[in-house]
Amino acid sequence: MIVIEIVSSTLTALGLGLLIAALVIRLVYGSWTRTQAITFEHEGHPYLRWHDHRYRIVEALWSSEVRRRKNHPATPPPLPGEEVSIYYHARSPAHWSLQPPYRGTRAVAAVGLACTVVGVLLGFLPG
């Protein structure tokens, strides 16, 4: 009986902590949006062009990609005229990445939600 209460409260606290951590990560990194960009070449340099969430045209140099890991190698640019799926930062649309932002945040939030739900349900078990 006491063991179930301890497990229940521990799971609930752990789950809420993970949910708060996922929320803080999302707030710190800000809002990123997925879109399609077109590659083009200007004066011998590869660029990307896309519309942001306010329908403004954004152009960025291919080499200005935001890489999450320092040891992640740069991706070679595709041929001019090809479409590429990118993620751009809503507050600063020129910050873009080929990798999805905050990849592990959804997993942390899902585990936190599952722990919270199981912890709360364990608290209602008849004793």
C-alpha cells in the first residue's frame, strides 16, 4: 500500500518534471516552422529562397545552415531549381536548418505525460 503511494507520487513528480523540461526547451529554442525552399545560384554561390509565415520572401546562403552538432558535416547543396525541406526560426527566418529542431523534445514530453498519467492512475487504486 505504502509502496504504491511512493511509486505513484514519484511517477507523477517525474512526469511533471519532464513535461516542464520539454516546455522550457520549446520556449528557449522558440518556434521553428517547416517549409519548402528552392535552391538557386547567385554569383557562383548556392542560395535558398522560401516564404516565411508572413509570406515574405527570405533568401539565405546555403552555407549559413544552423547545425545542431559541431561535428555534423556540412551537406552539399543540391542543383539549382530543386526543392528542399527546411526548418526556419519564426523570429529570425534567415536562421534555417535541414535537421528538425529540438528532436528529442517530443519524446521527453510523451514520456513525461505517460509517467504522469500512470502515477495519477496508481493513486486511485483501491487499497
